[in-house]
Amino acid sequence: MKKWLLGMAMAVFAAMPVSADDAANAIVEKAITAHGGKAALDKYKAFTADMKGDISIMGMDLTIDGEMAFELPDKHMMSINMALQGQKIHVITIANGTKNKSTMNGMVIPIQKAEKQEAAQMLMVQEISQLTPLIGSKKYTIKAEKDEDVKEVPTDVVLVTAEGLNDIKLYFDKKTNLLVKTSRKAISPGAGGDAAEVLEESFMTAYKKVEGTMVATKLQVKHDGKKFMMMTLSEIKLMEKADAKIFAIDD
């Protein structure tokens, strides 16, 4: 159970891109403008929010709530509350650079190699979702792919690649230029709780303007085409820097 709780926490986030493909650059440039512009996006490196929703895992449908936070380029925290067979469970996962920590009801959960690698992937995905790091950087390479419909909405598709990153696709609404979906290979808790590779698709909707930037307040995540998680964000705050205590990991 500890393994799939960790996998659930790492599955929450998503987005992408960057490099020399002119068509891809044009798509991302339009998306940056739609999301609030380079100045606003670059100003706010940190984010906190309350969240609530539900998750389907190991044949169970669970209601969850909690808090989440990140600070670019390499800090992330998620605190999740749930009830399982009448037992209250509180899971906290933190990634801070190359350090990771996960606890359940205050007890440290051992983190396996695959889970550490997935945590590192998620930090890169979070950076990519800011969009501006994709332009004029040597870290990421972007390429325009064939257009696709996402829930009957025509989208521009950009493929993002980088060293140490599983290829990820970004889907931008052709009308609004907002990011509406990402897809990538990810690690998820399998049927027995062990880590398993899945196709993770994340859908972003209900955008709201916060500090001059557009932020998705609803997230749907599917694993191999099946429902994994639904989440709604509230009390969203953007800031230049978050409280360092949020991401503190004791040695």
C-alpha cells in the first residue's frame, strides 16, 4: 500500500517543451502569450494550492484532499489526506533537488529507485509546464507533431525531449492556445502495489487568471486510458519564492 500511495502522489502533475523547430517554437510562443506572457510566467516561480478530488487504484475509489506546492526548478511538495477501510491516512511527499522524502502518518516510506527516477521526471515536467524554459534553452528539444483532437477540441501538438526525460507531448487548444493535455510514459502503482510503466494522460481544464497568468484549476489523469485521478484546485497562490520550510528534508 505504501508503494501505491507514493505513486499516487507523484502522478499529480503535468506539462512541457523547447529547441530549434520553427513550427514548435511558434506554437509555444503563442501558448506563452495565452498563459499570461513571458514576464508574468517568469516572475512567479512558486505555487501553492489546496486540492480535493478522488482516485481509483487497486480496485478502490478513494476521496482525497490536501495541499500542494512547487518552486521551480526543483522543489515539489504534496500533502494528501484520505480514508481507507475506516483508517485515516496522511501522506506527504517532498522532492528537493536530488533529495526525496515520503511519509505516511508520520512514518518514513522507503523510496525505491524507480520511484526516485519518476520524482526526478516530475520535476522536469513541472519546469516544462512553465513553458518559457522551452524557448532559447539547450536543455529541451521541441518538435511540432501532427495535429490531434482532444475531447473534440482541435489542438497543436509539440513533442518535448531531453536527456533523462521520457518523451512528452503537449497539446495546445488551437483556439485559445492554452495547454489542455500532456501525455508521457510514467511510473504508477501496479495491481499489486509494485511500480509499473503506464501511458499517463493529463487533461487540464477550468482555467482561471491568477496574478496575470492562466492556471488550470481542474486536472484529470488517466493511466493506460483508464481513470486514475480527478482533482480540483482552490486557494491558488503564485509567488516569486515559497517558504523554504515547505520543502525541507532532514538529513
